[in-house]
Amino acid sequence: MANYKTKTKVLNGVSTFFKVFVIVLFIFPFIWMISISLQTEKEIMTFPATLIPASPQFINYVTAWNKIPFLTFLKNSVVITCT
């Protein structure tokens, strides 16, 4: 009986570890993407790379919004999806 409980606990531990590993594996690219979007060009090119920017540059989002016609792209996506 004790052997069954020990085996169950070990399997539950391995299962939990695997689930957490998969979650981190899927979430990390999104965290990295947001981190890179908030860094300066100089910070992006440094080695080794940093995950947390020294001074977040939210102006990068404004610059991207002004350079690329997102609303046009959104309108095209909606038109294609609805037709």
C-alpha cells in the first residue's frame, strides 16, 4: 500500500514538473517579445542579452504605430475574415 502511494506521489510530481515546463516553454517567447519591444537598439544588441530593460522605451510602440498602417491592416483582416 505504501509503495502505491509513493509511486502516485512521484508520478504526480513528474506530471506537475512537466506541465510547468511546457507552460514556461510556451509563455517565454511572449515575455521575450515584450521585453525586446521595450528595449533600446543598443540594449537589444548587447551580449549577453537581458530580459528586463534598463529603462523601458514605451515610445517604441508609438513609433511602430506611426510607421505602419495598422488600421489598414486590421480593416483588410476583417474584410478577408468576413467574406
